[in-house]
Amino acid sequence: MGFVAMRHRRIQHETLKNRMRMNAIKYFYQNNSSRQAGGREDLQTEVKTDRIKVVRLISRLSVGGPAIHAALLTERLDPKRFEQILVAGVGTEQEGDMLALTNNSRVKPIFLNGLGREISPRHDFKAVREVVALLRHHKPHIVHTHTAKAGFVGRMAARLARVPIVIHTFHGNVFQGYFSPAKTRLFISIEKRLASYSDRIVVLSEQQKEEIAGLGIGRDEQFRIVPLGLNLEPFLQASTLRGQLRAELGIAPDVPLVGIVARLVPIKAIDLFLQAVKPVLAQHPRAVFLVVGDGELRVALEEQTRKLGIMDSVRFLGFRSDLPRIYADLDCVTLCSLNEGTPVAIIEALASARPVVATDVGSVRELVRHGHSGTLVPAGNPEQLAQGIIATLHNPARSDSHGLAGRQQVYPAWDAGRLVGDIETLYLDALRQKSYI
């Protein structure tokens, strides 16, 4: 069988699978619509004298912004006013465990195997039934879902359990650069339906709102912009840790140190970072490059490092829990993603007052003002990335100025305290609108 015929058969097979998935989802919607008599308004749960009950769902507590966001809210919303349950899927070892990495023992999730990443109607609908049972037992006033799979399972379950308020947060735009065109169309059609089950749709930035709404997902009055919030206090003190990482790795104080902090997955385009190494070494031959993070592409990226002949200049550190200590010693922090929501690593780097060179994608420009708090370069261009790094290393005084300006840009605007206040207001406004408080 020729290549064209094989490719045609693969396309036909994927199309058939997507049709089967969509038909299963449509059947689920239709088969359960008769159970919605009276809708969510029938559940008149009293809020005025009890704590507000919130069930929060996230696909996985893997290393990254969504897990930080969900765990932080679960930990920090006022316990006198809110009673919270965090429900999470089970991640893989390569994805890392955010709670373990941050040594957070205060958040106690309920784990469900069915909240995995891939679409599987059989497993997904089993997960919906499990979450419905959980919701009917706990009777929350609010279900708040984070990430795509939890958004599907949680919102379907909340509708079946007649939960009064349903909120979903988009932490990024998975409709660009993640999946095949056929899968992307399928996911967009699902999200359009799920938006009709949502009281609020939360996005992290105006840019993200335009992207999501531009796909026909949700109505304008449903959207609320709530920027990411992080515990930035440790990063504000990063300068006190300077020299510790270099001592650990045996790197002299005068050696240029360039780093990227990211999951090693395709959308982060770490291969472009590695392609930028040689041009930088031509100008700064002693420079060392650190890759901080782990993921499915680690073996391939290490092999790319060997093929490029840059093994002596690149070090893979894996996941680290001491990120303030990492940022403290970096002369340049990079991001080369092909798509982003609001990148946690850039917020952390700027809070640490480190100069940043980042691709101009997603909401990055809301964090990095080109020429003022960092350098923006086009996505997919290792030569431009290399030039940005070289310019940053050539002018330490300007780079320090960028770092300090970046700190003022992200703190306190992206601090956890602001996030908690925004979410409390979001919840209370949604409940007031339906006269639950």
C-alpha cells in the first residue's frame, strides 16, 4: 500500500473515530435531557446560614499553572465562609505531582481515575456518574472546573446533579497547536455545548477571551477575566539566594547562565531553545544552558543535545522545588512556546527580577513589555531567540533594569492575594444573581 493510500486510510479512521465520539456525546446529552426537568433552579440550597460549598475539579495535579491555581484556591479561600472539596484525575510520573513538588500537605484531593487526559466516552461517562454521585452526596452550591477534561466531566455532572452555580476556567487555548484539525473541531463543538451549561466562563486575560469567544464558545455576558495568581513572596526574596545554584552545579560566578523552566512537551518547543544554543555560544563560549523541568520529550531532547554537539553546555535538571534559588542565578530566563495562556515561569522570573526573552504568543505581552521589562521574539524562530539572549547577556545593566521593571509589572498584580479576592467576589456575585445569598 502506497504512502498516499495509507495516509488516506488514517484520515478516514480518525474521522470515523471522531464521529463515533461525537455520536456518543450527543447520545449522552439527549439521553439525560429528560432528567433535567426543572433544571438547576430546582435545587434551592440555603446559603444564608451555612458555609458556601464549592467542589473544584481539575484533570490532573501535574506540574503547571492550572494545578497551582486550583490548589492555591482550595487552600486559601476563607474557610469560615467556604467549604471546599478538590477532585483531581491521576497524572503520570513524567508530568510530575504539583502537591508533592511544593510539599503542600494542606490540600487533600479526592482522586478519580476517569479524569485522565484523553477522550474516551466509556471512561468519561463513568467519571460523570462518579462525580454526579459525589455532588449529590455533598450538595455543593458551586462547581468550579479547571482544564478541558474536568470541564467536560464536571459540567455534565453538575447539570445532572442540578448544582446551582457552574463555573469553568480556561487556563489556556488548547484549540491551537495541540491537536489535529479534526480533534480540534470536535473539542470546539463540545465546548460550545458545555458553555450553555455554565453560569460563568473564566479566562486569564483579554487576549484569551477574544480567542475563546472568537470560536463561538460562550456569550459575552458569561465571561469574567481573572488573571492568574501565584505565591510570589519567595520569588521577591530570590536575590538573597544568589550563588547557591552555581555552587551546587560547579559554575563560576562570571559564567553566563541561561535557563528555561517548562514542561518538556511539544507546545513548549524546547527544541528551539536547544537550536539557539550554538549561536549564543559563538558570542559567549563559556555560557551554560539549563533545562528545568521534565516530560514526555526529555529523552528526545537529550538526544537532540547530543546530535547538536552541545552536551558540554546544556544541563537537564528535571523538576525542581527550589525555583526561587534557580531564578536567582540565571542571567537570562527564556520561553519559546508556540502557544501560551499566562506562563507561570515568566511571572516567577519577573518577580525574581530576572531578565526575560520570550516568544510573543498568547498573553505573554501582557507580562513582558518589549524593551521595558524584557524582550519579545517571534515564535518558531531560534535565530531571533538566540539574538534576544545575546543582547541580554551583552548588556547586564539594561537587563537588570528590565528585571526590576518586570517585578513591578507582575507584583502585586499577579499575586495570590489578588486572585483569592477576585474568586471570592466571582462566587458571591454569581450566588447573588440567583438570589442564593
